[in-house]
Amino acid sequence: MKIIICGAGQVGWQIGRHLSGERNDVTIIDNKAELIRRATDALDVQGVTGFASHPDVLDRAGARDADLIIAATYSDEVNMVTCQVAHSVFQVPRKIARLRSSAYLDAIYSDLYRTDHLPIDVVISPEREVAKAALQRLDAPSTFDVETFLDGRMQLLGIVLEDDCPALNTPLRQLNEIFSSLRAIVAGVRRDRKLFAPDAGDQLFAGDQIYVFSHIDDVARTLEIFGKPAQKQERVAIIGAGNVGLSVARALEARPDRIRAKVIELDRARAEYAADRLERTIVLHGDGLSAELLEEASVPITDAVLAVTDDDKTNILASIRAKQAGTKMAIALINDPTLVPLMGALDIDAYINPRSTTVSTILRHIRHGRVRDIYSIGDAEAEVMEAQVLSTSPMSGRAIRDIEFPEGVLIGAVQKGDRIVKPSSDTRIEEGDIVLIFALTHDVPEVERLLQVSIDFF
């Protein structure tokens, strides 16, 4: 499969890493030569320096016989024009564009651009995806990460274990026996900043960050077992009224449970813009780092504070201030993955990585035809894949104990028809089953081999 990626930033680089690792013919375009050098040195890709929207640059990248183009530069306009040129000049069959501006997105979702005048097959909005991720964090306040799979019937929960966790110092095999009816499996453990897939004999310790697959009906019980009783969110403060903050506030207003929200925005014009578009949410103009303004926004009695400005350091400092002021939970938007290890030490409860979220969303649209969903964990440390088993797969017709999985791979759930099964070593994987797999990044190619899948555009 021949794929052109426009933009060699973090998003383009990560997508290139994933797709080139699947033995696709990948070319990356960027107008910055140093980014192209970085990509070609580290990845099995070709690089072209130039502006992605220019026909001659696309021609050099091989657009005449490309199957897919992903426009993920920092400019909405460049991404849209790139898709137009790819369609009109080179007849590229499938085009994906990353767009940020709400002005474009509002028009797109009203079908303005879903015509031959500006052909884009899939629009990816980082801000809307991040807002969705933020709402998921708010829905599971005792977790640092959460994602939904199998049509909403399974969740991946990221949980930090405290000293009072009832499950500490107990082998996972024994936990499984004690809670035999619990449809939950510990798939990953991060200890001393290293992520690994645990064995049945491994124990959990205070300070561990664990990733647990849980059936949606067992989430509350799972959280309780790992020392995180369910919490209800009633008051939320949002720092930053940009596209993400505004989207979250709008979504909270639309909920039937009537969560009380307040928004803090430094820019007066943006604060007025947000106030005009929100009905019940109070918008305060001022600095989210101001102790007085945090008091005015009732942060000391809020259930959660969401810091989603466009500056990582502001989000981190605002989250720290909010926790010191008394909020129960602080969630920070973090673009720089190297800052993520600081979250625990700074007492920030959860973070959202826009790039990881965007990469996961794009891969969902282009990944293997039988891979229904994919989620990137941490700084591309691991992936969760939801995939259907083909008749040609080496997994088909075999019990899990007989499948030669790498050390960093674990099956978290198996869907057989309408029934979701908690896997054991005896569970037999059949053609047509849908499996939920946790895999460390270096083991992903072997998982793909076991799945025997190929890219399929739809």
C-alpha cells in the first residue's frame, strides 16, 4: 500500500512509524528539512522536502500511484488544499485531513465540504477528539486514563494504586480466583517508569500504574477492588476557553445530570465569545493561575479542574494551584510527552495527550481492515487493538495457551457473537471472534502477523 503523509511533526512521525512498520510504502512530506531527516533516519520511510499542497512536491512523493494521503500539517488551509490537489490532479482514492478551526469544522459537519468542490473523505479534529477524551476522564474521575472498546461494552482503565488498595501484594492469579465473577483483567503495569505486561504470578504494589480491561457493568466494582470507589462529578472548572474548553463546556451543558461548570479564560475577546455560546456556564475573564480567580470560580469545592489552554506549562501550574486550593481532581492537557512522567510527582491526577489521541483516531480510519479500533498508550509505549480474527490467522482454532504470544502481549477480552468472554488459558479463539489485545509497541508487528490482517479502505 502506498501512503503519503503530509507533515513530519509528532502526529505525522507517529503515523509514519506505525504504517511503515506494517511494510507499507510510506513517504513523508514536510517543508522543514530537519524534520524530514529525523523521519528518514529513524523510520523506514522516504522523505520529500517541500510544501505538501504544491503539485510538483506531491508528484515527487509519488502521488500519481498513491492509495492514501494523510494531510496532517499544522495548517488547516494547507491540509484542505493538499486534499483538493491530490483529488483533482492525481486522483488519489482516499484523503484524510486534520483540521482545527471551529469555523471549518462547523461548516464541514453541515456537509459543506463533503462534495467534489473540496473532497475530504475523513476529517480529523484534534480539538473535538481531545474534548471527547476529557469528558471520558471526567466520567471516570478516579482513573488517569480511560478508553472504550467493543461498542462501549469494555473499558480500559488506568489506575494508580495507593497504600490502601485491597489488591496489593497479592499474585494476580490469586486475585482472579478470589474475584472469579469479575470480568476484569490487569493488562499492563507501569513500575519505575517502565511498562510491562504482567504474568499471573506477578504482584501489585503501591505506586504502580495499572491498565485494567473491565466489562462496562463491572467498572464500579473493579475500581472499588483497586481502591478507587466511584465518585460523582457535580462541579467542574475549566481553565481555557479555546476549542477544547468550549467543546467540553457545551457537552456538559447538554448532559441531563446538570453538572455545574465555570470557565476561566485569559483573553477577553475569547471569554466574550465563549460566554455568547454557552447558556448556563459562567465564564470568568482572568488568569487561571490567579489564586483569587480560582477562589471566585469555586475551585476549592469543585470535583474536578480541567486545564486545557494551549500552553503545557500553564496547564501544569494551573493544575498544581487547583489541587493546592482544594479541588478533588486535576486534569491537564499536555502536548509534550516528555512532561508526562512529572504528572505523578506534581500530584496531577490525569493528563490528555492531544497527539496520541489524534494518532489513535487517524489509525482507526486507516488501519487494517479487520482492526476495528486502536488506542495508543502513554508516549507510544503500547497499543490496544480491537480486531476480528480471520480464518487465515495463526490464532484461529487454537486455545490461548497454545498461541505463541510475545512477552509484552495479553488478551483482555474475547467477543463471541453477542457474548463477551473473560479470557483464560483454555479459551479457544475462533474465526470471527473479536479480540481485545494489549501489546507493548515493539511487539505490535508480531501481533499483526498473528492477526494476518491487511489494510482495507472503506
